[in-house]
Amino acid sequence: MVNDRPADSFAAARRAMIDSQLRVSGVNEEVVLNAVNAVAREAHVPADAKAHAYIDRAVPLADGRFLAAPLFYGRLLTEVAPKSDDTVLVVDGGSGYLPALARRFGASVDVVDAAAAGTATGTYTLLLIDGAVEEIPAALADRLADNARIGTGLVERGVTRLAVGTKTAGEVALLTVVEMGIPVLPAFAKAKGWSF
């Protein structure tokens, strides 16, 4: 059966993903590739999706959530460059994969579910959001230390892009890096207002 594949076939799929999806797209930092190689994507998807864990697109989870494509994680971690002395807050998109990757850098990692991101406590030097957002809520930005780094997906007019930024003088500023398919986190939608 597909779901009973031996571990070595998943390891081979992981190596193929690194070589054919990440390296060819500019993800070549060994620390990032080592983290991706060490964390089994198949352990972060439902049993009936394990055979698709290493494809180059998002894998559906339960309740409308997704495990993003491998390239999102590779580029995200490359751009923010986690360090062992970081205090990291990961807003999990439902798979637990991004927190597992972040821990591979030796940093202190706290995890909050996307639906409860505003309840995070503590102060963090790095914020990683596992999905695309329309905005970062003030309650979440308040958890960031001055000069904290941010890595997320950003939704602008229906297009998702990888974005990185910082919190400086109390303000969050994001810069888009590259357009790519990133699952959208509905909990981070902007409040809709009237316009004429």
C-alpha cells in the first residue's frame, strides 16, 4: 500500500525534493537544507496524503488547512536566517511542520495556532507565520521585540507572495520577496469596511 511505504522511500523522496525543488530555486544554504532533510513531511499530513507529502504544491490537511509547498519553507527560512539565540514564535498553519523546522536551528520556539495567534504571550526576536496573511494583527505585533524579524506569506489583491520584514520603533514593515502559491490563513483577513 502507498501509505505503508518504507521509511527509506520517504527519505529518497525528501532528497529528491531538495535537489529538484529547493536547490534549483536558489535554496542552497546548508543549514536550511539540513533542517528540511531532517524533518519528515509525511509525518505532518494525514495518512491518506503521505504519498503526496513531497510534491511541489500545498497538501490539504483537515478543516480547510494546508501544508504549504516545500519551496515556501525553504525560501522563508533562507530569508529570515534563524539563529540559535533567537526566541521564535511560530504561527502554525495546522501541520506542525514549520515549528519542527524552526527547532532544527537550535532556537527557542513557541507555537500558537493561527486561529489563536492574538493570544500569544512573551517577547520574540523572530516571527514565522505558516501561510499568507492580509495583515499582522496589532496583538501579535506587540509580542515582537524591537528589531524583531518577520517571515510570512502576504496576500495582496488575491496574489500571495513571500514577505519578510522587521519591527522597528513599534511599527511592522514587510517587503515582498517573490510571488508564489502560499495557503491563505483566513484568521488573518483584514476587517472589511464600506467604500464608495
